Amino acid sequence: MNANNNEVGALLGGGRLVGCSSDEEPGAKTMIFSQNVIPNQLVSNRSSEFMNRYFPLTTLESWNDWKWQLRNAFTSLEDLRKIMKLTQKEILAINNLKGRLPLRITPYFASLIYRSKPTHPLRRNVVPVVEELLEGRMEQSDPLHERAYSPVKGIVHRYPDRVLFTVTQVCSNYCRYCTRSHSVGRLDKLGRQDFEKAFSYIASHREVRDVLISGGDPLTMSDELLDYILHNIRKIEHVEIIRIGTRVPVVLPQRITDKLESILKKYHPLYISLHFSHTDEITEECANACIKLADNGFPLGSQTVLLKGINDSVPVMKELMHRLLKIRVRPYYLYQCDLIPGSGHFRTTVKKGLEIIAGLRGYTSGYAVPTFVIDAPGGGGKIPLLPDYVVEHNSERIVLRNYKGDLCEYPEK
């Protein structure tokens, strides 16, 4: 438990973690396995070092058990102090979380940040800071007005042909910029009657062809409960596709088991929407989980939130998009950070988001360019934004500016 860095390094045959660019930034440069060499159960050298140091009596089998990861998550100031040196801003924030978004970090994800600087992108994702306690102008607990569009518990019906189904309020990690920070981490669980009412609502609205299962994180639920939910949605004839929104392959890749995949495969077409914020999240374990899902026929897309000091530059965003494609995850949305309370230190300007899109479009393949959107406050829905490519448009012609700044003309007649 108290082994020093040199002792751990000696045990592993070296003082540097595999895949690290420095001792301060674990996970910064990780290896991507090719499809034909992915082991069934993967534990990187980085994870092994962390496990040997802080969970010395734990077996590799336990470490790879997703339920063990949840049971041993770091959820308090006392927990975190055992593995990392915290700043005064972090300590003050953690001591004032009562009634706010809780703290929860899986041991796996903690292995990515336990030796990091306070400014490390992954650490900022999950460790609160005092700025989180400050509520800015126009910030709201429910900025997207999901409650106003909820006809029955768990269902949000904002768009004409699809519904959001929030099946749990639990996540394996709590991201500090979470849109649903007003509800996740609470004990307000859906019971069997709530699920049945939600199924009945979907069945009675024949315009609904698409159901997005979200939360919380649906993949923190048991296999049996997931099977029950998916079975009852799939048997509704007018539901064409099902989507699952999850961050599990990123923060709890041990959850992607053969048993889970065998359940999910019964309900194709099933799409999986992931959430990545930085390349350091794409570890060996994460890549393994994503490729396993892709191999089982699940289209994978990534929704990324634009975050100040984490991914708000063209080089960082381009590298993330390229790395995602390598593990068969298609960049989908780039979100302007929602106006939740205490999110001011995460938000960039909209102009910055447009600059990033302009720096991607034309300079890299179209598959690597996400759609930049604002999820409009007040429940207005997602509104896509583009740089000013249209210079002039009338009944005769449209004048366009390409990615290099050159003007091009196209006739309207």
C-alpha cells in the first residue's frame, strides 16, 4: 500500500509507466492494439502499478470485474487523499458537495490521474474545484428544460420522432460539467411501475421511431435489468432503432463483457453513443472495449463537450478525432458546454468552437469533423453552427468561401 515509486518500478521492470509521456501525465501516450492482438482481459502496466500500490491484495480477476470497480470507487475526500495530493481549491470543493453533483471515480480511471498535475485534462474532468461552487448569470439547474418535456417519469419527449429514456441516475464516474447534474447521483430510482408507464407511453405514441436510453449511465445497471428494458422497447413495433448513451468504455471498460455483448446483440439495430473529451482517455483498455463493441456490430459515435483548457484547440481536437477513428468510433457532435450551475470555468466562447471547426474542415477527412452544436437553453433543441462559408446568396448565385479562404461561385439557375 505504501510502496514508493522506485519499488513499484522495480516490480514492473522499470520506473516509467508504459504509455506515459512523463511521470506527471499518466496515459498521455497510450498504445492502440490492432484487432488481431487484443487480449480478452487487458490490464495495462499503468493499471497494474496502481493496483499493486493501492490495492495490493486485489487479484487481476477482481480488477477486471466491473462490479468490483464500482464497489471500490473513490467517493470522498478521505478516499482521494490516499492516492493523490489535492489542492486547496479541490479540498474546499469536495467539502462542499452536499446537495450537489457527488464525487465518484473508478479505480481504473483513478489510475490515469493519481500522479497528475491539477491542470491535467482528465483530472479536471472528475475532480471538483472551488469554481464549481460559483453560479454564473443565466446558469440553471435544468438548462435544457428536460423536466418540462417529461410526460411520464424517465421520458423526455422534445423532438417529433424520438424520445430520451433516462433509466438510471447512477454513473461510474461523475463528470463535473454534466448536463444532468441536477439529477444524477440522486437516489430517485425508477421502479417497475415507472418502467411500465414509460414503455406504455412509447407504445402509445406511434410517431416515436427512435429511443435513446440514457441516464446516468445505463451500462452501470445489471445485465438482467438492461435485458428487461431493451426487450420491452424492442417489442414495440414502431420503434426502429435503439440508442444507448454511455461513458462506460471510457471510464469503466471492464464493463464490456462477453455476457453484456450477447445481450445487446439481441436488439439490433442498436447504436452506442460514447463521450470522449481528450486523447488521454483512449488507453489500451478503452480501445479494447470499443473495438469489441464494433466487432459485435454496434455503430459507435462520440459526443464531445468543448471544454476550456481541456480540448479547446485545433491540435488537441484533431488528435482526439483521429484517435477515435482508429478505434472505430465516429466523431458525432461537438457540444458547446451547457449552462449548468458552476460551469463557467469549463465554458469557452462559441467563437472558439467555430474556430476549431474551421481548423478541421478541409484540413482533415470529413469523418473526423463533428457537428458543432448548441443545445439551446430553454429546451430549444440542438442547433448546428458552421463558420461563415456563405459570402453572398441571391436568386442568381451563391458565393462561397472554402477552407483555404478562396472564393467560389455556384449558380442558382
